[in-house]
Amino acid sequence: MNHFSLLALIVLSLALTPLAVADDAPTRRPNIVFIIADDFSDDLAGFINGKVDTPALDRLAVEGAYFPRAYAASSVCSPSRYTCLTGQFASRSTTPQFLRERSPEGMTQVRWNMGIGDDQLTLPKLLSEDGYATGFVGKWHINGIGRPPYLPKGADIHDPEVIAHLQADQVHYTKELKKFGFTDVRNVYPGNPQQDHNLIAMGLSLHHPEWQSQGALGFIEDHNDEPFYLYYGLTMPHYPHPHESLQSDPLLTPVGPIDKPIQAGMPSREEVLKQVQDANLPKELWGGVWIDHQVQAVLDKLDELGIADNTLVVFFNDNGMEDESKGSNYEGGIVSQTMFFWPGTIKPGDRDPMIQNTDFVPTFLDLAGVTPPAEMHLDGYSLKPMLLSQDDSSVRDAVFSEIGLTRAVTTADGWKYLAFRVPPSLQRTHAERMADQHQVLANINENQPWTVGAPGFDLDPEARYFHLGSEPGGGFLERLTARSKPPYWPSYFDADQLFNLNDDP
């Protein structure tokens, strides 16, 4: 054999022999798609109560890890979202607005009032600094992004200047949200659609999930060749009623009218409407079907791009919606539907351990191989060992939750203690509280005309503070609770409340 033939044989042998070093070759870090719904209830998930056909959500739960004991640290949307982005309890916020609402005694009141500071460390900031594309799509509803100029009510939605104004709003939100570490911001709702002045003025204060899906799928397509994190804030099923939006004009988007409907991986509204009507679904459940199509569009896009096996998809609802408990620290207000889905990586099946949304940031950083700096205080634990192994041992034996004038601790073995404290500074004279209550009730009646004379919306002769602590006599959400008389109602105003959840869920 000549030297040339021998060399060729050696080269061929090397080409066909796996190199030992290949096992040590770096692999691409996982993508993370975090989908956060708004006021999602158990009835809207087929795999929980079986009332709605939700194949995409069912797949996340059955083929991924479903946590029946997943808790939100706060039971309304803004503080819950703050926690999902910072890994901290909302009462750690140091923004001026939040600190201004602290009582003279030093008691913080977690409601919709906290914000993320411009220089505060967040999950998207750390990920973007470590090579991740970080995207934001959908609902924000955390303070800190300012308000664009108001449009006059009744302006012509087809006026080019009005359309330019709506588009400029999106430019404003994009600039503001990038302060918090998002490198790519698309299709933003600053809060709930029915609370956006410009959307209200233009008759656009409705859900437009196809427009949101367009932003989410566009981000995934544009960044599928690099590791990415997407925060996808759904606006449904929170009010306005999804069934009203489903029957509205799909050509009217938050940035003005368009020429043809957006598809973005979703069926047409006519198809969804036929689906819910053929199933004879009550209107209050239509949102579950529509949300499921939003989730399915994401899963389909990941499959289409061949990156599903390297992408963690997390579905989380911002707060619990059972037993009229939103805005409280009762179980129904803080236990939230949560699934982790990562084909081929996460062992399928229910996970019994107690977790909380304080755990999301440390988990995502751990999976991405990013070490948080020492000055970033995290209130949760990484779930990586539990997700990637057969080990279902718990990372915690209790969760802490906070809202308004209450704090609560729920233990893994089934005990719950709730403390309700009205600070002395709020315990003004009865006459002062009654005067405030008259004004609060007048505002509720003006914004919700159906409440005039309705049971539960009359004057409270004691002008008591409710758990949220926002107004004497209770605000709109609290009065809805009082009107419904949920299971926990007999002890609602007690200062100290202890429950054995094993006997009294």
C-alpha cells in the first residue's frame, strides 16, 4: 500500500469513528416560552373539569408536568406578573408609587400598585446579557411604562392621523418595555383592553388573540436560530367577555383597521364560533377554546421550525379564580393552573409538590445556565432537579402569599393561616369612612350601571375594610365577593384565621 492510500484510509477511519470529545461538545441552551393567562378558571381546562375541549392545554398537562399545587404569590394580576419577571414577592418593590401607598406604620399594601424599577434586575435583563433574545408580546399591566397621549373620544378610526397615533402608542410601549430587558417587543396591551383609554375611544377595547399570536409567532420565527425567551401575556379570559370579542370584527385591531383578517396559526373566528356552538358551550366558556387555539399556534410553530425538543413551554394563570377568591389569600385565589412542557426532557405526569411563581425566575436562569448576581434577591427555588429527573421531592414545605391587608402561609401538609390587619391609620372615624364609602359606591354605580340597587352593592353600615384594603365598604371586586357569599365568608373579617385544608378545603 502506498503512502497516499494509507493516508486516505486513516482519514476515512477517522471520519467514520465517533470522536470521544463529541459528548463534551456544547449544546444549544433551551428556548423558553412563558404563556401567562389572565383570570383562567378550572372550568376552562378540559383536563381538569372536562367542560371544554382544549387539546393543546391537555397535551401540556398530560405530556408535560402538571402541578395541581402551584401557587401565585399574590391574587391579582399586576403583583403576580411582577413576581414572574423578578422572582420576588411584590412587596419588595421600591418604586415611588408603591412606597407612597405604604401606611404610616410601614405596612405595604400589595394591589395593582407596584412597578419594576428602571435599574432593577429582571429575568429578561439577565438572559439578554447572556446571549438570549428576550421577547415580550401581549398584556403588561405592571406600572412603569407611562401613558401615551389620549385620543379624543369619537375620533374617526379610519383617519390616518388616528391610525398613526395608535401605531405611535406601540412605539412608546416598545421603548418603555426595553428598559426591563426585552430585546424584541411586539403587539402590546399596556393593561386590560377595557381600561385602555385610546382603545376605548376607538371602540377597540376587545380581545384580539390573532393579533397577539401574530406577534408571538413572528418573534419565534425571527429568533429560532438563537436561544430565546418569550413572555407571552394573554389578555383572556379576563373581562371584556371573550364571547363578545369572538363575535366582533376581526379587521379592527389595536393599531387600527386592516385589510384582511390575521390568521397567525389560528382558525378563523367563524370556525371557532361554529366549534363552540356545535359543542353547545355556554358563552362564559368560549374563552377556554379560543385560548387553546393560541397555545396550539405556538406548539405548531415550534414543530414547524424543528425546535420543539429544545423549547420549554410553561403555561401559568396569573391568579386563582375559584370560589370567588380573586383578591384574597384563600386557596381559590392563589392556586393556579401551571404546566411545564418540554418533549423528551420533562418526565410526563402530575407533580404533587407545592411550587410558587417565585420559583419561575430561578428555574429559568438555572436551565439557561445563568447565575444570578449576588445582589439579586430571589424568593424562590429552582425546579430544575424536579423537572429533569425522576425526583419529585419538594423544594419547599410552605408558601407565603400577600394581598392588600392580609398575609397568609399555606403548608405542604395542609395547614393555612391567614392574618387580616387594618392599620390604625386606616381606622378613621365612622363618619369619615361612611363619606368615603358613598363616593366609592357612586363611582361603582357610574362605571357599572347594573350595580345600582343590586344586592351586595348597598352601603355597609360599618364601612369596614375588606382584604384588598382599597376602600371602606369594599371596592367592586370585593363587593362581588360579598354578594356571592363564598364558603370562607363566615370568617372573612376575622383577624386571625386558621384552616386545616385536609378537612376543610
